[in-house]
Amino acid sequence: MTNSSPDGSIMSAHGIVNRFGKQTVHNGIDIDVAAGEVLGIAGGSGSGKSVLLRTLAGLHTPQAGKVLADGRPVADLLPAERAAFMGMLFQHGALFSSLTVAENIMLPMREHTQLSNEEQVPLAALKLALAGLEPAAGSKVPSALSGGMVKRAALARALALDPRVLLLDEPTAGLDPTAADGIDELITQLNDVLGVTVVVVTHDLNTLFSVCDRVAVLADGKITVGTPAKMLRDKQSGVHDFLSGPRVDAARAAMVGTAKPKQQGAEHGK
């Protein structure tokens, strides 16, 4: 696969329609993900954030439209190609309870590579370290971990095959503020140090303002995308309703001076 499509997008979705019964969740939406960015997907309850992420991952087939990875339809990728291109963190971690953390991380290696067990073990330890976990966590089962550690272990598994894109579904949901801040910092580090592209579904305003280069807000079956600063000025009803009010003001005040350097004054977008 090439490094990115000619327009600089590493992933894109065009004309996506998702319906469930009589309800149309997405009505012909388009979105491009730029290589190297952190893109946040936000919106109210029922707006289809997680459905869109699963559509991008190829885990949900839309009624209309297509998703491209490096210009190729995601649906056409072989399982090993898809696994090497993108890693996904599910909302509740989705770790296998009967496996240790290390075994969970090695599972994609066993399914999609020819690596021996002796080669997989040190790689799993490396992924643990990248996710900010101590080596001892590798021998534990998921039930022995805190909520924040489960998220980090699931992220370590998503990193198992060195994917170019990380798809994260509510990575800070259910965490206390300190643990959530730690996950936000980890996302920024992975993006900055490894250059991995990140698409993150979140309702956490701190994540949107401190981590994301651009924000995509879903409302009324449509999507609006822009830098956080631009989106805060957007007067469209759905966008304005989500990004206004006391909770937004509080998050903005808390985030002053903590935005990623490439965000500050970044009206250029990606």
C-alpha cells in the first residue's frame, strides 16, 4: 500500500448512508482523514459516532457509500492487510477475559503474522511499554486491572502490528479525570513520536480541545469538520448545540495553554 492517497488523505469515506430500520443515522456524509492528524468525532447521543468508526474500520457495511484506505476500498482488503493498516480500541476494551494481557496483545500477531512465540513475547512487552504499562501487567488477566489499565492494555493490543491508523472508541469513557488525562497524553505521544494517525470518537470535551487537530461533529445525519477553534464559531444548530454552554466554557478555560503546539492558532486545518 502507498503512503497516502494523492490528496493527502490516509482514509476517506464518501456518501456514507447508515440506516437502522426507519432511522437514518448517516445521510450521505463525507469525511477525509489526513495522514498524521488526530481527528475527533463528536456529537450527541444517537448521532452515530461509534457506527461511523465501525464503518471506517470495515466492521459495519453501510447501505450506501464507500470507505477507502490509501485509495483502496476497505472492504477489499485482506484481513492481514486491514490489521496491518489499522488498529482499533473498542469502547469497553474488549479484551479476552481468559487470556493474560500479554496473550491479548500477541493474539493479532498469531492471527496475521508468521512470528514465533519467542519473537512475539518481546514485541508484546514493547507494546505494553508504549501504552504506559509496567512489564508486570503482561502476566495479569483483564479482571485484575483498573479501568485505566484496561484501556491502556487494549491500546497496546491495537498497536500490536504497528498500524498506521488507530481508531479509538471512547478511550476516556468511565475513567476518573487523572486517568483520562493520562490517556489523552498517551494519544498525543503516540501521534507525535510514532507519527500514527488517530481517529478518536469521544464525548470528552477535554480530549477534543487538547488532543485533536480537527473535530468532526455529527448532527441530524450530517457531518461538519474543522479545527476546534473554527468549530466553536460554527452557528449551525446541531454543531452549536453540542459545542456551547457552561460545560464547553469550562473545558475551554481548563485547556488554555495545554493545546497541542500545531493547534495553537491553527486555522489552516488539515
